Amino acid sequence: MQTKLLNYRIIVEPDKQTGTNKPGYTASCPTLGVADDGDTIEAALHNVRGAIQAYVASLVEDNRPVPIDKPEKDIVTTTQVNISGNFRTI
């Protein structure tokens, strides 16, 4: 059986749990369309890692192609912009 290490880009965002409005985090993998949450960043990352593992395993079992990321080629950064006027943020 062949084993391969796959790398995926994960985006973690602060979030609130449905129903309780308790603060937490959502971690998502845009390449696979997989997401999960957790009370902490570490928990959200752990949970999404399990979701990714299960999803990729199901693709392999069904003999379907597995999408891959090339995170080493991504440029990830943030930027700031100045906005004038009255507005609300969400």
C-alpha cells in the first residue's frame, strides 16, 4: 500500500457556536470544501484535520481523484485599507 503525505491550506476564523453564541473558531480547507470547529484554535485545527483525513480516505476508497494544495506556492498575507465615511463592520 502506497503512503503519501499531503499538505493542505487551512483558514481559521473566530466564530460563534450556533444556538449558544459561545465564542469559538472555525477551520476550513478551501481546496476540499471541508470545515470543522472547536472551542480553541488548536481544537478547530485538530477537528478539521480529522475531517480532511476522513474525506480524502473516502475519495481514495471510491477511486476518485484527490485534490491537492500547493501551499508552498501560495502567498498568504494581510493588507490594510483606509476607508472614509460612515459604515459598520461585521
